[in-house]
Amino acid sequence: MNDCSQCSVRERAICQSLSEEALGDLNRIGRRQMLKRGQTMTWQGDESVIVGNVIDGVFKLSASTMDGREQTLGIMFPSDFIGRPFGPKSNHSIVALTDAKVCTFMRAAFDDFARDHPDLEHKLLQRTLTELDRTRQWMLLLGRRSANERVAAFLLEMVARLAEPDTEGPIHLELPLGRQDIADLLGLTIETVSRQITQLREDGVIDTPNRRTVVILDRAALEACADEA
């Protein structure tokens, strides 16, 4: 395990509130895990064995319906906390969309550590409530917005999570999801997603040099498309 003080997400992860002594204790119960693109970290329905902080890379959360269809539930980025602490089972699968690095802990050991460190528990609660707010907003997006608004809102979320803060001029994004994953996430067909991206490109709002790269040319117009202006 590397020294926590050298962690690239140290100031954004839930462990940011810990003292140096507490960080050393946390460091001793953790390990770094490398995952390849497409590798599953946790399977839906399995015992919740490990939890951790995303250090590098992007993950998707997904669940399967009774008839075998897979639904993408969310996307996790560096500094996000993944896994199910204080619970016996995982309700979703966690799959690496890119090569990734995670700081992992055995759930039982992490649960005990969190109980002994209220500041960490508080950060975990804050992060959980933020994810709950994001989920509620996503429910509103899926239930009340048009296909055009959904795609625009998705691209704005990618700007918020992937782009450098206060970026001026065109914003270049390398999307971690393919169009089928985007369609699953937005409750649309892949054909509909492709049509909406084409329309945004023809309107001069974005450019698409390739299928995974999107350049935001007019953020204000994109916000208007998403009904966020």
C-alpha cells in the first residue's frame, strides 16, 4: 500500500478529514487494486466483501432485471467511494469502464474503522446524501425530460466530472461510455442517442471528432438544450 499522503485524490476523497495518525491506521488495512477495462470488481447479489475509493479510472454501476436485461445505474469517477459499507450484500455490479486503480478495504475492517472515526463516518454520510440527491435528479431527468434534454444533461454531467474547472473555450471530453451504455443510462435507444448527438453537432453546439470524443463548443447553448439555462 502506498503512503496516503501521496494519493492523487487525497483532498477529495472521504478520508480527507482524517489526521495523519488515523491515515496511517487506514493505510495499514488497505491495498491498491488495479483493474483492466471491462473487469468486474463486485457482482450484483454477492456478499459485500470490499469497499474503496476510486483513485484513477471510471466505473459503472449496473443491475440485471429478472429477464436478464442489464441497466446502467450510474458512473463513478476518481475520489468517489464504491462498494456497500455496513451492509451484507451488493445490490449492483461494479465494472471498470477504463483501466482503473482503486484503494480497497475489506468491508468488515472498514466498518470497524469508520465506527471508531466519526469524521470519516460523517464524510461517508455526506457523500451518500450527495449521491441520493444526484439519483433523484436523474429520476427527474428520465421521467420528465425529452431525449434532447437527456443527452444534453448527460454531456453537462460529463463536463462537471471530467473537465478542468473554469475551462475557457472549447471543452474536450473523452467519454468513458460507449453510445449503448449512454443509451442504457438515459433510458433511450442507441439510435435516439446517435440522432440527438448528430443534431447537437449540426446545430454547432458540439463537435464529435470520433465516437468517444466530444468537444463542447457552446456551453450556454448546451445548458439551454438541457433546460438548465
